[in-house]
Amino acid sequence: MKRNVNIKSMKYEDFNDNEYIEAMLKELRDNGTNVIVGCLDDVIEWGRSNSLWPLTFATSCCGIEFMAIGAARYDFARFGFEVARSSPRQADFIMVAGTITHKMAPVLKRLYDQMADPKYVVATGGCAISGGPFKKSYHVVDGVDKIIPVDVYIPGCPPRPEAMLYGLMQLQRKVKAQRFLGGLNKGISEKEYERRMREDTNKTEDYNEYDESGLA
Amino acid sequence: MENRTDIKERIAAIEPSAVWSDAGDGMFKVPVTSFRGLAERLRNEEGFDFLRSLTGMDWGEEGLGCVYHLENTATGENVVLAVADPDRENAGMPSVHDLWKGADFNEREAYDFFGIKFVGHPDLRRLFLRDDWKGHPLRKDYDESLNPLNMENEDTSDEAPSYELTRDGSYILRRHPLFEDQEYVINIGPQHPATHGVLRFRVSLEGETIKKIDVHSGYIHRGIEKLCESLTYPQTLGLTDRLDYLGAMQNRHALCACIEKAMGLEVSDRIKCIRTIMDELQRIDSHLLFIACLCQDMGALTVFFFGFRDREKVLDILEETTGGRLIQTYNTIGGVQADIHPDFVRKVKEFIKYMRPKLNEYHEIFTGNVIARQRLIGTGVLSREDAISFGATGGTGRASGWACDVRKRHPYAMYDKVDFKEIVLGNGDCFDRYMVRVLEIEQSLNIIEQLIDSIPEGEWQMKVKPVIKLPEGSWYTAVEGSRGEFGVYIESRGDKSPYRMKFRSTGLPLVSCIDAISREAKIADLIAIGGTLDYVVPDIDR
Ligand code: SF4
């Protein structure tokens, strides 16, 4: 069945890298999307991809550019991103804008874990992608993909606002090319995902060990 | 106080064991045993009330120690003291936190980085790194493999260690509770929209009233100072822009100026002029962002959009010449990266014309607003004395009535040739801290206006050797950054990379005073206080 990944804001041909989207689509088709579920998926994904809410999360310089795309000139509200949430429970994706240090890494992981599925991660700027200028430092994580799965990378130091918008549109497309009912975006199989979820639940049941010091 | 004799002679009289060393800026080497006595006399009798910078050092064979930059705010006299303890394993020094409040956090930093025990310091926890961090990273013998990425959540310890020295030279460790059992402590940050970055407070409350704040930083500690030690001088320039990214120009200006001073290089008037204009544009940019964010925190979202609207105009001008919006990497050693864009002068003039009337808009919508005034006036008062003692420079210090502008205190670049007013207000509350910055935008416009038509002809990049080696010695240079004195301290051993490079953070003194000024305030005021102190967290953590 035909599913398209057109988004309103930009023409399909104008994207530089359509191959990965094609590959994702092919995988979907090969797995045989059921017609009824497929249509339902379409509707849900149309809604989701147009109202992706970011978590207000910024650690350093890239965060200022993130604020700039929230302001009037670049205005990401045009694409449905404007409802930045301060609580991870209400956010759809986390834009890792800035350097992640060793001390911050567990906190970031925790924020990610607190977000509700489906959730996405956008690594913004050299620091989030690979450690950037501070790669050799004793206290910088060289790439957030070492600790959480990343969906879109936006290179730059800091990326220009246009680049950020481009990256966010890529995220929209990715969301559209996914099966919502069944199939998730973690790059792992459903079985594996369920296993991890169960592992998590089991862990939290042991509430005596759960750290309530209130870091988040 | 009239300047009786030269400070060098006076120190020699007070403490004959202090040795003057001439390399670089020159400093006194003081033995550990006599340091405390000398510090007390300098503080109490000689009027050195401002600890500009405290730098932890690893001198290898000579041991671990600190370099103190002191200033007498009344006379403008400066003196540099270096103190070393040769016992590397158990280095200890007397604490001076009671003489200069700003030493409190700085000593914690030096303990964190070098493992120097400050005897008498009441709360010698690590400042930046995790409590379970092994070793001290800025020591030359630090082994990086000790600390792999640790994904365990960090336990917060509620105990403050302090060290006492016994007669036989060993240390006794004592622990004091930070909070009482019955205290109600809440946690704010590191992920909190109002902390302006990843800063964390633990706040003890009684009802709504703040009793105590325990600041945790280091969530964005990037180890820049250590990185610099392995980079050549031109390479180190790349990192300063990313410290306080709202003062990128000024930070880099300070570093370039410091290296130029050490090289004995005088830059042309054109370079000085361009740098001055750029610094001021950056200041306007930063202050606009300050207003935007403060107002957003206080619920006035419109001003956020206004601020960003005007800020984009500055960024456009900067971008045209430098190629960068936020991080410009423009200054170089002995000049600037590229000559100004042909449209630069015209655009800057247009901007000045545009910006002046816009300032009224801010006043109309926010300054005069009843709610804003209610929340800002009288909250978070920082006295002049405290501002000096903490070393809270920049707009914060000037709002408290301390004329601490480096542009006036130690003029550099073109600042002695332009006519501008140093904005000094006296109440030290949130409102004054806000007003100082709005008024400073006007002054910055004035400065630019005086220079823009008469940018001298000349080179925009002096000739420098491709490989830069500094002679042996140490230098300190400061500029007025967007939020206070930004200083660079370089110690060179004659190589092409620095032996030690320290950045005097503008933000560290600002957060160190937050506990003092927020006590007895309401928890909601903390947001206004934090907002008006105007710190940038990566600049605190470095
Ligand atoms: S990528 Fe560059 S701009 Fe972004 S946080 Fe890192 S250093 Fe700052």
C-alpha cells in the first residue's frame, strides 16, 4: 500500500536525503502493512508529526539558537513545534542542544526515561553528536547516542536556525514513515522493546532502591 | 587613601619572606606559613577588598598552590600573590574565605581541580565534579582512565567536610550537616526552565521563605582549562567563544589581548577600534537577551519576542562580517579574522537609529509595569560591600553602587578615547540590576556612535609568526564582558601551549552570592533574582 511522507512545509524533492526515508518505507511495505491499520496509522501520524512538542532542554550555546527558532523570526510554531514543555512527561521529543557532560549524562538519561512513548531525540550541534570541540575533555560525553537513541542529527556549531528547522522537518518525515500501531522507533525489535519495558517495570517495583532524592 | 609608597615596598615591609618575581606581570611568592598573616593585613589594613581571581596551580616540583589577584577598589592598586605547598600528596593552605567571600567557591574549585585542602574552609566539597570522582583533573599527573562515564545517578551528600590542621602537620576531617533533619529542602534544576541552563539549587524553605540555598554546578563543566593546556595558543582561541556565548567577542578579546601582552605586540588602532565596536555590539546583544529572558521568566512573553526581534538585527550585522551568528570566532592573535564588511558602517548606523526609540518600547511595556515593579523593587538586595567581597562585577556590581567597570578601571582598546557614562545605581535590588542593563544599551550605542565614523585606516591583522611561543612568566588581562570582569590568566613555560590557562568566570561570583541575597526572600523571587543576576552557566562551569 502506498504511504507518502510528504509534509506540508517542504517539497519532497527539496530534501537532500530521501534514500533513508525510501528505505524506511520499503521496510514498512515489506512487512505488509494491513490496509485498515495502515489508514489508521496515516491519520495518527499526520496528527503526531504536526504537533511534535519539544522538551525545554538546553545546556549551552546551541540552546540559545534553539530559543532563536522559538522567537518570531524563525518561528517553529509554523510547523507545530511551538508548545515547548518543561516537563518530560508532556514532551514528544527532546532536542539535545548543547554539550552533555559526565555529570549531566545520568540526568539526561533520566529525562529521556521519563518521557512517554513514542519519543524522539534530536542531537543538535557538534557537542551532542560527537563531543564537538570538547571531544578530548575528561568530562564530556562524546556523543549522546552513547546514552540514548538518536533519531536526527543536526550538525553545526551551533547549527544555523535554518538547519535546525530542516532537521526538525526530517523528524516529522520520520514520524510519518513509521507504523504507530505496532513497530517502534528505537531501532530494536518489538520483542526486545517489550523485554526492556518489563525490565524497567521490575526495577521500579523495588521502590526501596529507587532514588527519590529528586534529581529530576 | 593617598598612595604612600609603592605596594611592592609595603609588602616587603609587612612580609620580608615574600619574594618578588619579575617574569611576566610580576608577582610575590609567599611561603604558605606566612600567607594567612599577609592576606589579613592586605585585606584589613591595606584595603585590598576585591579578590579578582583565584587560580589553582600545579607547579610540578614546587608543589600545588594558588595565585591570588587582589585589587584595592579605592585606589585601584593591584597585587598578585603566589603561594605554593611543596607537599603534593597532602597539599594544604589556609583558607581566606572569611576575608573575601568570593574565595569560598573559588577554593572549592581549586580543591576540586587540584586537591588542595583549604584549612578552615567550612564546606570543602567538590564544586564541579561528582562527589565520587576519583582524582583531581587539572593536576599534571591526573590519569584520565580513572573516571569512565558513570551512568549511575549521583547521590547527593548532605555533609560538608572541612579540614583542620593538627600540630604535627596532619589533617583532621570533620563533617557538618548542610541541612538539619527537620528542614524542608526542595530541589530546583538541573533541568528547570528558570535556572537558565543546567544549574541546580537545593533550597531550604520555611513556608515560602528561603532559608538557605545550596548551589550545585558542574553540569556543564567541559574542562576547557585543561583542554587549553594541550592546545597551541591560536587553537585555544576556539574555546573562549563557547564559555559565555553571549560575550563571545569579549571573551576572545581578553584572551587575544593577554597573549598579545605576553608577546609584547601592540595592535593597530584600526584593530582596537573594530574590537571595541564588536564588543559593544555583543554587549547590546547580550543585554537584549537578558531582558528577553528575564521578562519571559516573569511572565511577560511579549518582551521575549521584542528582545529577540532586536537581537536578530545585531546578529545580522555580526554575521555579515564574521560569518557567525552566535559564535563568531572573530578576534585573532594580533588582529581580527577579516576586515569589516563594506556595508558594516552603514548597517551599524541604521541599527543605532533603529534601536534608540525601541528602548522606550521596553520601558513602556515592562519597566513601568506594576507587576514587574512589585516583583523587582526591593527583592534580592546585594549590598555594595558584599558585591565587592564576592567579586560580583558587571551589571550586578554596578547596580549595588560599585563602579567596577573594567572599561573604566583598566581601560583597554579604545575605551579611554571614547566618552561614555558608567551606569552605577545604588539599591542593589533586582530592579536596579535590570535598569543597569537597559541603560547600558544606551551607553553602548553612544560608544559605537563615536567610533563608527572614524575607524582608522590600517591593518586589520598584524604580522605574527605562525608558531607562537610565549616567554616564561604569567599574565592576567581582563576585559569588561557582557556580565562582568572576564579575565584570562596565562602561565607560560616558554612552550607553544600554555602551562596553565585560567579564565576568570564572570558568572561564578554571581552564583556564589545567590545564597546570601536570597535568604528571607520568597521562593518565587528566586526566579527574579536568578534572572537579574544574569549568569550564563557554561561560563560558571567552564
Ligand atoms: S556544538 Fe558548538 S555551539 Fe553547540 S553546544 Fe557545542 S560548542 Fe556550543
